[in-house]
Amino acid sequence: MSKDIKSSVIYTALFDNDRYIGAGVSVTLPGVTLSTADIKGAGVMGTLAIPSTGQIESMEWVVNLRGIEADSDRLTRPGMHRQELRFYQDTYNPGSAKMSQNYVKIFLDGIFKSNDGGSVEQGNPVEGSATYELFRMQKFVDGAEILLIDKTKGIYQVNGTDYWAPIRSIMS
């Protein structure tokens, strides 16, 4: 059984609070790093950094824009933002020797933190960015939810399995 090979992103679109911002944007998605506790002493050779259940380090995402447009500065508005990134990616199946596309939607909820206004130089594009602190992220591929992290509600769900449900059940 052959595994699909993911290829190029062929189209992107970004929405901020349900308002279309633009196509062809570049977004640096947040990584997930669990908080750790260092364990050392008797029975441990050196130090072990053990992930703390239910604790995630700060997560941020960055929207990179090329050029200045009428709606691009709304990304730097203070307060909460709900952004929706939509894109298609090419997929090659070696078993069938066929190409197809996957439709991906990623919802990012958080608060504006900072921006880089870019630089203006003759002969070069203006490029800037906006950075946000993530509260909630939800990913869908072809309509199926594959990831949901909600830091304010204590939800960490991957492919339908909520890994922090036992913790929430004890606390309620």
C-alpha cells in the first residue's frame, strides 16, 4: 500500500474576522511545545525534561504580506482576531499514479502581538508581517477535523481523540 506524497501548495486565501484579506499570503503556523518539568536526582542519570500533562508553551503565528493594501493594516488592529487560512495542496498517489488536491482549512484564534512594517526600497516589494498569540487552532483536511487545540478550554484533540478529556472530567 503506497502512501500519498504531498506536494506544492497551489492556492492560498486568508480571512481576518470573516473579511477577505488576500490570496497568495504566507503564514507561519504555530508549533506545539509542551511545558516540561526537570527531574533529576536519585534514580535519574542527569536530567529528564518530562512534559507536563495539560500545559502548552506560548504559541504564535505570523502572517507575512507582500505589498500594502487597503485591508492589510486591519491585521494590526489591537485585540482578538479569528483568521481562516484556506489552501489547496497537490497530492500524488504512487499506487494509482494520479494527482489530486487536498483542501485544507485552518482556523487561528488569538490576539494581536506585534507587527513588522517592512521596508520600502525602489525595485523591491514591500513585505511586512503581523504576529499573534494563539488561543485556539483548528485544522481540517478535506472537511475532516484533524487537530483542535483550545488553550482556554483545555482541549487537545488529534484525529478525534481528545487527550485532555480525562483531565477536564476530574476538574469539573
